[in-house]
Amino acid sequence: MPNRAPSPSSQRAASRPLSDSLDEAGAEAMRRAFRRHAAGVTIVTMSGQRGPVGFTATSVASLSERPPLLALALSVRSSIAPTLRAAETLLVHLLSRDQQDLAARFAAPGADRFAAPTRWRRLDTGEPLLLDAATWLRCRIRDRSATGDHWLVVAEVLESRVDPTAEPLVYHDGGYGTVLKSDDGPANSGPKAGDGGGKANDGDLGIRGRSPSGS
């Protein structure tokens, strides 16, 4: 009996494991690369149907100065995704170096994130404000789209409060740290929003790290 050529459906079925493994290999390679990327730690809060909602995010990025826009991302599988899809406004809190516990609390699954010891109140506009955040931005969502396995959100900054003396909380290689500045480089030498360029001076910045447990 002559050998039959495999049907197109069986060929597709046989190719799936290879495709899946390639996708996972690419995802793992990106995760490894971004473990080397130091990112500022923020908490995003919104008003939900059942009360305040918030999550820790390292994906927040400055996008534009005129108009003032920022971008952030949240997994489509997150339990908070429905609230993000429905929200009109949100608050982005930039955390300080001594707020590792707050960052961990808002990243813990199933936790009552707004229970004590979290200190918060609602703004007159309704958004939940974390009282211990040195810097925060109130934003109106301008655009949101499902991009890959995340929701990508673009939001316009409506008002903000900034404490220029607060040392930032940074997440790097699985642990928390902060930024150390040298006294050598010129002030304001970093890139502006949306530049994609900007040249940092060698030795201007360093990272002093701690593990998520604070050890």
C-alpha cells in the first residue's frame, strides 16, 4: 500500500508544539533581558464598581510632553483588567525607596490592598489616593487597546503633585533598590519624554539594591 501524505490538519497539529516552544523561548528570553532593566515602581489606582482598585506596575512610561501623556500596561488575564477597561480616570503613584512593603502589598494576589496599614482617601474627583505617595499624577484615559497579551493604556495627565526630594523605588533583577546620583554629571542631562535617545554620562547613575523581602 503506498504511503499517504500527511493531511494538512495533521501537519498543523504537529507544528503546534514547535510553535508554542518557540513562543515560550522568545517570552523567556525577553523576561531574562528585562530583569536587567531597572524600572521605577508605581501603584496605579482606580475606582471600581465594588470599591477602590489598585495594582503595582513597573510598565509606566512617559510618552509625550505636549500634551502630557503616559503609557502603562496590564495583563489581559488580570482580575483588574475589567476595571481598567471601564475606567475613565486613574491615579499613578510613584513610590519612594522606603515603600517596598506597599509595592509588595499591591502586587499580592487576593490581598485587601486598601486595608490597614494602607493609608488612603478619595480625591474630590473620586479616585483613591495613597496618602504616603510623595509623587502622584491624576490622569484621564485617552486610549486603550489589547496588544499581545496585555492591555496598553495611554492616559493624559490632568494634575500632579511632585516631591523632588524623594528617592525613587526601583525594581531590578528581582529585587528593590534606589538610584544613586554622582556629583559629576551636568543637571538635566537625561532624555526627555518621547526622545528615544538622550545620552547618560558614564557614572552618573548607580543602583543600590535590596531584595523584595528587604534583606
